[in-house]
Amino acid sequence: MAKVRIYTSNLEQDRGELLDFLKERALRFGNFTLTSGKTSSYYFDGKQVTLYPKGAYLLGKIIIHKIRQDNIQALGGLTVGADPIVGAVAALAYPLELDIKTFIVRKEAKKHGKQRLIEGPQLNTGDRVIIVEDVVTTGGSSIKAIEAVLEAGGKVVKVVPLVDRLEGGTERIEEMGIHVDPVFTARDFGIEI
């Protein structure tokens, strides 16, 4: 069994290790249909990394580094891509004494119980929020999460995707006045767009 790693912040080392892990486990070549309906010769299966302890740990550390100065009250995203990312950030935020509410946006409101669209601690009017995502292509998933947060009274200050495919999603999000700060882009994998 490996030694327990204490949280340290060596961003470039963490990014390099996570990039190698993504290349090994998440990047595949072939013929794929993406969530957006587009077809592609490559596919990032982010959950092969974000649902693995090493990937969740490294990504959580990198995201915390990216958001520490943003003065946020909450972090979340659209299910299913954001779920493991939100969990990783929540787990690492606690020992660092970062008081961040984390949440998941459903694809549609629940039909029973509280009939909520956003699951987790309630967002308050004016809460500054970060949206996380595994892969941005057209930006549709992030925009759906942004719209849910805005409807709840929150203010989205940034979107942090694991990978930006550089296919127009970032531009759509930034047209809404929201900065996109990806951990990686397709170019980091040698993919030219």
C-alpha cells in the first residue's frame, strides 16, 4: 500500500502527473458521438480519471489552487460529469478550512420530495459560485449549470473544466461574462484544432 500523501501544492508537478494519467486512462481515438451530437476522432472519458482516487486527488488539488483567491461561497456543476469533481474538491477543502458549499445540478428537477434542481446546501442570493465540468465542447452542460445557479440567485464567477476541447464552448460561456479557466486544453494532448 502506498504512503498517505499530505496535501502539498506543487502545481506544475500535479499538472504533469494528472496530464500523464489522463493520456493513459481517459484519451481514446476512434469514431465517437459526443454529448453535443458532434462526431469526433478522439474522446476524453474524464470519469476514468475523476472517479479514480489518484485522479480525484490531483484534480481536487489543482482546482483548489485555481479558486483559492476567488472569494467564493459555492462550487458545483451538472451531473454526472461534475459529480466526482465536486466530491474531490469538497473532501480536500475541509482540511484546508475552506468553507465552500458544494452542489450538483440535476438535468431536470426531481419529480418528488423537494423537487429540487440543485442538490446540496442551499445557495443564497449573491453567493459567488464556481462551476466545474469534466469536458467542455459546446459548453452546453456548463451553461445549464450556470442558468440553474443564476435562477437560484447565485453569481457564477468562473468555470473550471478538466479539459477544454477548444470547439467553441469556452467562447459561448465567456459571452455570458464568465471566465473559463481550464486545467487542460486539447492542445496539451497534442491535438490541433
